[in-house]
Amino acid sequence: MRRGFHITPKEETRILVLRRLRNKTWLATVHRGKYWFDGIALLRSPLKRLASSIMELKYYGEIRIMLIDNVPLDKAFLKNLSEKLKLPIILFMGNGIIHPIRLPKDVAEVLIRKLSINGIPEPIRISRIISRSLSSLLEFEIGGHNRDNE
């Protein structure tokens, strides 16, 4: 069972970054602060099952905050997701605007600053790099250009 909700911005806070890929597929990356990358998972889940998919992750019990990168989700859905997971959420939009859920805005801003190098939180930057590579691989496989089949 998870402890009660509390976050203090620390250098190595365990973070889950979530990015939507396609076809109900989500990229989940786990980080400790801005310097340590701990894990990766692909979650094939519709929105209504997203919370249960996240709870099945190996690192779920250690995650203290979730960053959702540039996915415009309904605030009511985010609040419900946050309550189910017992995690605060920061929705990070491409223009740098943040929308914290169950977390004071000033605490969210401090955390984003601590995680950032050159203005972008490092866990989000890494998630974007992985996401671009995975998207290319998925398009390559779907397009029928897999050289293993030749």
C-alpha cells in the first residue's frame, strides 16, 4: 500500500514520464531526478485502463510524481488519475506551461526547475528522444520494410 501523498522536490525524486505514442500505446519512462534513467515500458492501454497499467509497473511503489508530456487531457480525467494512483501529476505542455494536479503550483515550478537543463526537464527530453526513435521503428515495421522478411 502506498504512503500518503507528499512531495518535497529533491535531486533524485523518482519520476514517471508518460508520453502518448499511437493506437492506445503510451511510453512510460522512469527517472531519478535529472541524471538517472531507471527504466522504460510500453503501455498498451486505453485511457480508462491507464491507471491500472501504471500500477503494474515495476517501479510504481517508488514513483513520487508523474509528468505527462504534451498530451492535452481533460482536467477531470487527470484529477481522477492522480487520485487512483495517489500521485501528483504535472502536465507539461510543449510551450513550457505546466498544469499541476494535487500539487501546489510553486512546488511544481521548483521541481521543474530542478529537473531542467536549458529550460526543458531532462526526463521529458529523454522521453522525447526515445519516443521519436520508437515512432520511427513502429512506422518502419508497419510500412512492411522490415529487412528480416526479405
